[in-house]
Amino acid sequence: MRSVLITGGAGFIGSNYLNFISTKADTKLINLDKLTYAADLNNIEIDNNPNYIFIKGDICDWDLVKKIFSEHKVDTVVHFAAESHVDNSISGPRAFIDTNIVGTFNMLQAAYQTWMKAPNRFYEGFEHARLLHISTDEVYGTLGETGLFTEKTSYAPNSPYSASKASSDMLVRSYFHTYGLPVVTTNCSNNYGPRQHDEKLIPTIIRKALKEENIPIYGDGKNIRDWLYVLDHCKGIDLVLTKGKLGETYNIGGKNERENIYIATTICEILDKTAPRKNNVSYKDLITFVTDRPGHDFRYAIDANKIENELGWQAEENFETGIEKTIQWYLKKYRNL
């Protein structure tokens, strides 16, 4: 039986991944989560699985991390745990340095000490161990009106958040080249879908609309993101974990570039049909432009050819199908507003 440690499994992407893989036979799932404000155990729908264990704890706690590896004989790590909201990294960057850099170091060092007796020499039973590090396209910086981020794009992070994630990526790379630690990295575009924290763009638009509050959009709303439905991302992660080449990076993107203002107006148009306002005025009337945040990258877009061609992954949802499913989930969540 494989023993899989999932960090941040009560968060947005982590919980969706846990729910997705929970039916796999002969797999022990250990969920390590600090349960910060962005986590919610209600996101996890596998509590009755006898092979599932939840541990409340911090990846920055070295003694705890080492104990988990030792007691549970962890041979696989899927490392989601991270501070991730750019605005929060601007107002309070220290938590991002601690969690994203120090926490990732702890994962790598514990894996190395547990799995390997020396560089490139494994302990018996850990020859097929693997650590997958989940990262972001924001490490690449910003794009102009054309071009795509590839796995060979130079890093140019522009916020404390993206700088901390870039640092963690470099640590993962160093452990592969120095010690031969069996690692793979994924860099994804903007995720959306069920179970995302309220502070993020799409849940904020839906929540504000339903509460009849102004819907805040930074600047002129022309910033562009490549949107990836979370379940498509989970399927890509699982492919990279099982079939990805060690030491490699795989970019996972939905090929759904949309301006922020398009996101807002599309959500409002769907809500106009599914949950119309009592005054029959469009929710679009609530859209309000606010001062842009410092260092706001103009455009992200991922070239996913590598994972498509080498591993056979394809995004199943486009933005228009995925956002319909997302809105339906949040309508149920916010139905008591």
C-alpha cells in the first residue's frame, strides 16, 4: 500500500484532489493541514475512508513533519500547502516566506532523510518514492499581449507571493540535482471551481452579486488570466505524479484566456438568468472599478503542450462550461445569504 502525504489537503485544490483520488485502492492518504482561514474540513468528502488520516499541523514544524514521514512510512508526497493570495502577500509577506520556502524545505529534507541513505542511493522499499510540488505560473512574471509561458521561460516573480513560490521551485530543483531526490513540479494557471475560498476573484464576484454589494474589479478590468477548472488540474496532477519524468516541470493550463471584466460580466449574465435580482436590474450594474493593486501582472497564459504531448492530458472544461458548474456550486453555498 502506498502511503501518500498530501499537504494542504483542506484547501481549495488540495481538497478537490483528495476527493478525486480517494477511490484509489491500496492507498493510504495522510492529510497534513494547518487549517488556516483558507482551509475548510467540510471541503473533504472522504471522512469515512478507513485509509484516510487527517493531521492538524504546520509544514513549518520540522519535528512534526519528520514524525509523520517516519510513523506512516510516507513514500509519496503531493505538496499543495502554500500561502497563495497576492494581496495578502503584499500586506503580510512573512507568512509566505515561512510557509512557502521553509515549509517546502522541510518536505524536501524529510523526504530525503526518509527515502535515501546518500545522494542517489535509496533505502530499500523507497526506490519508487516521489514528491510532486505544486506551483504557479506567477513565478514567470507577466506577459505582454502575445506569447505563452513554457517550462523554459525565465523566472521573473513580481510579488512576495510569486517570489516565495519561485524560491520553493528552486529548492525542489536543487534537491533533484544535488541528491537525486525523485521530484516533479507543476506550474498551473489560475484555478477556479468548487471549494475555492471566498476571497478569490470568482467567489467574490458571485458572493458580492448575491449580497447586492459592489463587485470590485481592479484597474480597468483588462488584466488577463488563463483559467483552469480545478478538476482538470487534479487530473493533470495525478498524471504527472504517476507518469511524469523525474526532475521535470510540467505546465498545466486551461487555454482559457479571459479578461477580468469578461469574467465578471459573464458571471453576472448567468446569475441574471439563474438567480435574478428582485429589481430585475442586471447584476452587471454592481460592477465597480477600484484602484489597481501594486505589481499587478498584466497577463498570464500557459503553454500546456508538454503535458499534453508527453502525458496525454487535456483540459475537459472550457471557461464557459466550467463557470456554469462553479456558479451552481456557489449558489448552493450562498443560498442562505
